[in-house]
Amino acid sequence: MYIKTNMEKFKSIIYLRSHLNKYLSVDTFGNVLCESDERDAGSRFQISIAEDGSGRWALKNESRGYFLGGTPDKLVCTAKTPSASEFWTVHLAARPQVNLRSIGRKRFAHLSESQDEIHVDANIPWGEDTLFTLEFRQEEGGRYALHTCNNKYLNASGKLQTVCNEDCLFSAEYHGGHLALRDKYDTQGQYLSPIGSKAVLKSRSTTVTRDELFSLEDSLPQASFIAGMNLRYVSVKQGVDVTANQDEVGENETFQLEYDWSAHRWALRTTQDRYWSLSTGGGIQATGNRRCADALFELIWHGDGSLSMRANNGRFLATKRSGHLFATSETIEDITKFYFYLINRPILVLKCEQGFVGYRQPGNTKLECNKATYETILVERAQKGLVYLRGHSGKYWRIDGEGISVDADTPWLHIILSQNGKYLGATKNGAFKLLEDGSDSATQWEF
């Protein structure tokens, strides 16, 4: 189900929409339907949070005044007051990897320089330090752990630790369109909020104000590019010229990829909030704006871990001897190839049409891709645009027949194109399969 929100006089009004784009609604007899293409009075629900500290939600149908409940074989809406069958544990599965923005501070959370705390003082979410994974722990009462990019978990005291225990689990509460995270599985729980001049994220308050509220923002992919010609990172460190001339990756060598669905092309944003753009003469400069056609590029992927970029003039970006990029090449050749690294995904969650990637069952090393819950994947950078994938057991992914097992002692498989030149795809029954053509929808993964 997708949750759509509406703020009205501080009430949490939501609509529930299925993957078929139909809205859940209640008729005058309390029957629960999921047939409507449009929102109506019967599809409006109010959220109430359980007072026992569990973080469970009760959904009250606004027009009927009854609570949504469940039996083993159907949904009903007939209870005047919520009991156990009317309280729901909510799994926020659509966006497990997010940027976390404080409503009160109007700043984003990020990993501290010492890498032992989370500070909420970033103006923009840039780089891997601002990526957080909300790990749903169904076996722990449907609570969440906040997983950082350095593979640690936030403790209620504000410190990061390598092992996720009871002190790292939080209930997710919904308040007026935003999220609050509460520790302790009882009525004495406290809420996470940024504290002090450093805005350290820790538990403190027993009530919810703007300081305890957060929004979950989409974490857009941010990448660096290495020119195949000189093996230097593409950068805007020198000014507006986009040039492949740096040996290391920093903010000036990291670019945010924003997809334009109407043009089916990509815009590349710099940390200075400017976009790559095609200039007169074919040069590429970071002077464009998001709505300019010259700031959109087509990305063409190759089987060797590289890609090429086609500009609005129909020509490919090529690296000159000076390192400057010019859209002057009519064909793909060595000077038009760039190696791609996804900077802000050191920890990966993969989702396909069938569901999330996770283990077949606890203790099993075989992966399937039709799971309701997800397994976080550690990403190790290799050479020339390739990466290795590793599980929390320390073992690497390997091809097991046509599927994937996480039991290799050494790096074995590259994502998403394997060493034998085939693409990793998903089947209807949740198994992995290696496919020849990467254009099939089964080989497309959301991250």
C-alpha cells in the first residue's frame, strides 16, 4: 500500500492506495473495498498512535467513524474503539534508504566527522554521510533501526555502535505528515531529536514537538565519473568548466543524478546547485538550470563497467587532452567512455518488480528477490566502474547455478553485470536469473 497524506487542522488524514492505483475505502455497511480510481469520503482515514509505546497505528475511517481491523480472511471496519485487531504494525517498505530532515531545525542529518554520532546540521544532503537505512525489524515488534553509511547503528544515547541491540530499536510514529522515532517498547519511551549546538541526534523528550519530527526525503543517486582516457575524476573544482583532472573524490567531484521523466534523460547537479550544460562550441560547463534542454544528457551503458553521455546536440561527451569535456564526438570511442561510481550507496537495498532482495530464510545463504523485508548489502569499490557485493556475514556474492549465494570468501561477482557478461534479473517466483539483454525490465533494480 502507498500512503498519501493530507494536513487538515493538524489531523493526520491519509489515503491508502494499492500497487494497482486503487484506493482503499469503506462503504456505509463497513465493508472494505479497493476498487476506486479516485479518492472520496470513504477513503479518508485518521491515524491514532497506540499509547503503550509500541508505535502501532489505528486507522479510523473519517466518514464512518469506525476503526479498520483485520480477520484472518478479510478487512473490516466495524469497531467503535480499537482493540488488538485494529492496531497495525506499519512497515515503511517503499523508501528504506533516505535522507533524514529535521522539521524543527530545517537541516539534514549526517554522520559526524568522528563517525561516532549523527549531527543534524547539513544544509543539503550531499554524499554518503547523509544516507540512512531504516531497517525494519519485524521480529522485534515491528520497530526500526537507524543504520548509517559506516555500517553502524544509532543508540538512543546518541552514540553509534556496530551491533544492533534493544537500545538501537525505535518505534515509528506518524504525526501530522511527519515521522517521530521513539525508543523503549513501553510507555516510558523518549523521542529522538537534535540536541545542543552540534545538533546531536539522541533521545530526550517524552512529547512530540517540531524538534522531534522528521521527514523522509528521497535519496537521489550521487556519482563520480572517471574519464577513460586519462583515468582522472571529472570535477568542477577549477570553476564552471567540467574537467577530468582530479586524482581524488570530494564534493567537487560528486554529482547528483536527477531523471527527467518527460525527456527520458538525466540532469547532473553540482554541490554549488548548478547543472552541467552544453555551451556554445560544444563545451560542458556547470552553468545550467534544471529546466534547460541543454542541461539534459542521455546515459548509454556499456558492458565493461563504463558509460557514455550524449548531449542535447546529439553528440557524445569526449575528453580532450587538457581534460575538458566537449560534446563533439559522433561515435562511441575510448575518449567518450567514463567509469561510473555510485558514491552515496556504500550500503545498498535492492528492489525489483517482485519485491526486495533478501535471504530465502534465516541462516540460508541463497538470495531471492520477492521478499517483503530487505537485506542490506555492503558495496566495495573495485576497478574501472565495477563493485563487489558483500553480506553482513563477511562473505561475497557469487553465482550459484543461475542464482546468487552469499558464501564466497573472495570477491566474485560484479553488479549488475556479471563476469561472464550476463545481467542479473528477477523471475516471477523470486529467484535470480542471468539474462543476455540488460534492457529487460526484469534486470532493472530500484535502489
